[in-house]
Amino acid sequence: MAERGAHLTTSSLEVDDRPSIFEVIAQESLMGTVRPALQHVVKVLADSSPARYGWLWRWFDEIYVALDLLLQHHYLSQTSASFSENFYGLKRVALWGQGVGSRLACRGLPRRHHWRSLLLLALLPYCRVKLEKFLARLREEEDFSIHLPRAPWKKLYKAFLAAYPFTSMVWEGWVFSQQLLYVFGRTWHHSPLLRLAGVRLVNLTAEDIRAMDLQPLLTAGSGTNQSARDKLRLFLSRAVGGVAFSLSTGLSVGVFFLQFLEWWYSSENQDTIKTLTSLPTPPPPVHLDEQTDQLTLPKHQSLCPLCHKTRANDTALATSGYVFCYRCAYTCVKRQQRCPLTGYPTELQHLIKLYSPDG
């Protein structure tokens, strides 16, 4: 039995320096926890004070990718790993080139592998988030027939909407098969993105750790006989490194807090959260904004306050409680970013679709 089970731990690949599948999946889930937690914090700030913190919510994706680029660039340059990979004691090594196996982590990756890794670590997730938001908006407009595809090129939207789930399924299947091959020692990569970057993950060695501990002392001692240009470059590098180090320290300290947030907002605790936050629904505000005096509430409750016709696809605004047609509310909020009756700051995520009991 021991001889039959030995092939699961040894294979045609040298697995001494390969991290386990649990380590590589854990470091991926760490960065997957950071973004939702920060997004929730920004959303709470924006809801509490839209005038002061609303811009953080509107530009969250761009601010996050800029900070992520800075953080990952610092870690790839100083430790040959991303933030989460370094957190779990891993580093990236190139698959080819001279001195690949003996290159210390503090020297960073070769230039080509560095920029490939940075692109796939920071910019690719940003593009994917933007694409998913774009697809969600297309599905929403198609469901409620806000923009009918009259032009031929608009018909490509439907084809794109239909093809994206299958493309995503193929990608997830590729990642899963790659992880299975990694478990059985048939490949160096647990993710296709590492193969595209031309690197693989290995464990940090004792020499790597000693070299990273001595790196600040060596950098400080090498700045005596340098030109003004080199000193300016060193100063900018230290400034960027300081900002990145502050970000990494904050993330390292808050990683357990982020794990707590992930547990708190998991599906298992939704019933507990609902019982803690179950309050009666407040009545809608009775005052109207001075700038919207020309809008009058219809006498019949089934009429839309904007078009004064029978409401279609009843939709309420969470900021004011008034109910409109979905098309009227969507168009008005998207253009004015406020409630048409009360003037309260409102965004598209505040639209709540209402469903009658009779369907």
C-alpha cells in the first residue's frame, strides 16, 4: 500500500521546492478577500456621506487597481512574489534563462517576467471586473427593454451575452484541470496565468530570507558614491517602496479582520444578521424638494409620478420610498443622480424592483 501511495507524493517532477495545493489556493483566496472587504468599507462611507465620499465609490475600481499596481510592483521587485504569495512564504522563479534556480528572491524577477506578472496580477482582474459590470448593465437593459437593438451592431450585444457564460465555464474548467494536474505532480503550475507569465511558484529558501533581511542595510550603504540622477532614482524608489510597505503592513495587520468580515457576511450568517438588523420599514418622506415643485403626486396610487400613466415594472427608490415605472426611474436617476420627488442623492443600485403577489 505504501508503494502504491508513493506515486501521489513523487512524480516525474521534482516536488521538493513546490508548495502544496493548499498553500497556493490559500494565497489566491487572500487577495480575493481583500477587494470585497475594502469595497464594503467604501460603500458604507459613501452611503453615510455621499457628498464627501461618493467619489470613492464611483472610482473604486480605478483607485483599487492603482494601489494594487503599486503594491504588487513593490513585492515583485523586492521579493519576487505578489503580496499574498510572499505572505505564505512563496516566490516566483522564471521557467527559463540563466541562473534561474540560483536567483535570490530579493533581486526580483527578470524584467520580462516582472511586467508579465504585474499585468496578470493587477490589470487583468480590473478588466474582468469592468467586463462583468458591463455585461450586468446589458442584461438589465435587455430584461426591461430600455434600449431595443435596432441597429445591426447592437445585435452583437446579445451574441456576446450568450457566449460569455460558456467562455467563463471553459476558463474555470481549464483552471480546475490545471489544479488537478498540479495535485498529482504533472505540471509546475496550478493556474494558467502563471504559465502565461512564464514563472512558477516555489518555497522561499533560508538564503532568500537572509538576503531579504540584509537588503535594507546593503541599499543604505550603496548610496555614498552615486550621481545625482542615481540618487534621485533611489529616492523615488524608496518613496514608492515606503507607500507600498505601508499598504502591505496595513493589509498584513488587517488580514484576520478581513477573514472575520468574510465569515460575518457569509450565507450561513444571513439569518443572524437579519434578526439583528430587523427594524420596521420607515415611512416615505413627506416633504418635497424646492426644485421639484412642478412634479405632483398622482391621485391614484397605481400611476407613475413621472409619466402619470399606469406603472409598468414597479420600482421603488431605496432613498425615498416612492414607486415609479422602471424605465422612468432608471432614466431619471441615471441622468440626474437624485430622486425626482425628494431630491435625495440616488444611484442606480438604489432601484428596487417590486413584485406583486399575483405575479
